[in-house]
Amino acid sequence: MTTTDYATYIAGLPRVLAAAATVFRDARGHVLLVEPNYREGWALPGGTIESDTGESPRQAAHRETVEEIGLDVEPGRLLALDWARGPERPPIAAYLYDGGVLDETALKAIRLQEEELLSWELVDRDDLGRYLRDDLAMRLRAALDVLDSGAGAVELEDGRPVAG
């Protein structure tokens, strides 16, 4: 196969999006959510992985945390990986990392990226469904279950655990 043939082959492969986010909690177990200004609903601090720069999912989670909420916190362990299908976009592989528990000093240091975010809030696990789309709420609950149980990362499809 020539270099040109290989480039054509690669260009013709299906496309998949990839994103990474970090799960931060407070001492009471409430989850930090952010409110984007460019779409409906809330989200975790995170975003698209910049694969064209060679960025890894973990690096993307860290970069997005710094950009979106101004906290320079290295992501902890992988909690969940979700293969999420979308009706108006290619599938997305969504990585969720543990951001740990933020103390009062860290919470007061949050500075929102005003170009993308309107606000942030600490949300009780029982109220996640009021803020997040169903698939995102299921993804986050699965990640929180991993934290609660101490189990390894969970594999998800559209927010639901995959039997394996």
C-alpha cells in the first residue's frame, strides 16, 4: 500500500468524537456541575479531546478543568468510559475522571470561563436528573457508584453499564 493509498484509507474511516470530564465533589458528596452558555442543560467540567495535537483523554480533562473553572487539578483515576450515540452527531467516547473532594478554599478559587459558562453549582446526587440529560445523569451516577464501591472503572454504552 502506498502512502497516498494509506492516507485515502485513513480519511475514509468512520469518525468518532472523544471527550473527557472530571468529577469534583464537596465534603457532603455534592457534584460540581457547570452551566454552558452554548446549549441547554448542565455538564461536568470537561470537553472535547484535541486529538490533532496529540492530547490524551487525561490531558484533555486537566486542560478543560483549568480553562473552564480555573483549577489546576490533575485528574485522578478513570471512573467511567461511555460509548454514547447521538442522533445528530457521530458517537462519542466519553471519559470521566475522579477530581477528588474540593475543600472550601478550592471552591472559592473557582473562576468560570465566561466565554463558555454561565454558572456553577454543587448538586446532590438525587437532583442530578433535574440538571442533566438522562444519558449524562446515568453516566455520572455510574461514575459515582465506582467511587462509592471502590471498584474499577465501569464501561458504559449510552450511560448504561455493559455486562461483561
